[in-house]
Amino acid sequence: MAENEYIDKERAAEETKKAEQKEKKSKVKPASKSSKPSAFSQILNGDFLTREFVLNNLNFIFFIIFLLLLIVGKGYYGKQLSKDVEDAQKELDEMTADYVEAKAGMEEETRRYKLVEELAPRGLVESEDSTKVIRLKKAE
């Protein structure tokens, strides 16, 4: 009978070890899920905002957000400036075209033969004598 008791003790010890291992396995799985939720779920829940790291670095986080807003604002300002430059260039091109057109029309109207034709009814004629230049010597 002594042998049977010894074998029974070994079986009992093995059974208790197996039971303990099963309990550890079953306890490990739920414990890991509840102790560490995913980062995505923490962000959605807002749990990451209550952490000590975030609370200690709140000033830095606000500074980074401010810089990001400045970068976005700078982008919009740059787009607005480039649009204003393009509009000013178009306006300058239109004004240049108007100037060239007006200058060409003025040159056409003030040609010598046209002036002679328009002034003839008034009795004005073109001078045939060359222009004389009078120069004075400076007294020293």
C-alpha cells in the first residue's frame, strides 16, 4: 500500500501543477487586456490626457500647437500674396498695352504730313527755311 500512496501523491502533485498552470494562463490573458488598452482606444477615450507625462508637458504641447497654427497661417498668407502678385501683374500688362496703343495713336496723329494737311485750312504752312540757332558766348 505504501507504493500506491506514493504514486497517488505524485499524481496529486502533477494535477495541482497542471491546475495552477491553467489558472495562470487563464489569468494572464484577461489581465493583459485590461491593464494595457491600445493607444488608439486611449486616444478615443481621452485617457492619455490624464497621464502625468501629458500634464507635465502641457506648456510644450500648447507651444507646438501654436507653431502648427502659425505654419498653416503662413501657407494661407503665401497663397494670398502670390494671388495678389498675379493680379497686379495682369493689371500692369493691361496698362502697358493701353500705353503702347495710345502712344502709337499719338505718333500716327502727329506725323509731319498729317499736321501740314490739318493746318493748311488755317493758313499755316510748313517753313522752308532751316531753323537757326543763336548761341551766346559767356562773358568771363
